[in-house]
Amino acid sequence: MKRLITFGSSFTYGQGLADCWNPKDNSPGAKPSAQAWPALLAKMLDRTVVNLGSPGASNLEILTTILNFKFEPTDCVVIGWTYPDRDLIFRKPGLLRKDNLRVGPWLDKVFENWCAVHSEYDIGVRGWLNIHHANIFLESMNVELYNFFLDHDLMMKYKPSFIDVPITNIDFFKLKDIDKACDNLHPGLIVHKLAAEALNKEICK
């Protein structure tokens, strides 16, 4: 069966949904949710899902995961690019979380220092460079590709004029608070269903 390959952060992973939540510490499950939009979309498209979303991932980490994946010509790839105010600091070869440092709002002092040397515009442009790199690579793989942003308006605000990448015109930021997952932090099942339907409509155009 043909595959649907998805990349992204916690929303793609399905963090907080009933089958992807540890109530003891409010942490994500050990594997992606079968209720998240990638699994729902795969059923609509009659494809096998390979969900490579990762909670806390930055756009740089998403790019790195893409570059290290073995694609097939019949793959349909959907990338949920995350918020730009995240980064990945490489400390060792490989992609293991324990080997690299994820920078984001959850690291108070580190994040404060990181923000001190990166303007909002700089952060936005860096995100677009990651997106551009991923798209050039995936075009060379001849796969079907769709991009979306968790915050469409924010990312479009910082789009450099020299980058031309096709982005679906879906604003998931406006959907995210319709309902909450079990952890009361991430989008709930209704949001994931709406996301899958919106992406399915885009793909079937």
C-alpha cells in the first residue's frame, strides 16, 4: 500500500490525545497517536501512515529528520512546520534527543539567552531557510508534497522575497482552541479531525 509520510512537532505526533498521554506526568505517549490527523488522513487517502512527528521538535529538527528518511516515489508527504521560536543544538552525531539540545520556551535561561541573540525576524527567516531546503530535497525525490504552518500568519509575516515554496492556505492556529486534548494543553480530537479533513480536501484538489 502507498504511504503517507508526515513530519512535524507535537500536533503531528498527537500529544495529549487519549492514546498518547501519560496522566502521571502529563507527558506524551511512547508512540504517535492513532487518533491524530496523520492517521485520520491516511484512512481518507487509503494509505499506510508513517508518522515522524516529534513533540518539541523545531523546524531545524524537522528538516534533519526529512534528510535522514528513505523515501519512495509513491509517497505522499505532509509537513506540519512548527513555531519558529525553537532551535536544535547538535552536540553529537545522530538524531537522538539525549544527544542534542532542543531550545524552546520550556528552557527558561537557555531560551532567554537564545532570544537575546536572535531577533524575531531572524528567527522567521531561519525557519524559511529550513523549509526551503526541505522542499528542494523532496522535489529531488519526486514525491507528492504538502506544507502547512501551525501559525500561518506568523510565518508568512517573515517570508523572504527570495524564497518560493508552495504552502497550503490552512491556518491551524485558528483551530487549535476548539477543543483540548487530555493534557489540557494540546489540540483535541475535534481539531485533529478538522485538520485531516482540510488536508484531505487540499490533496484531492
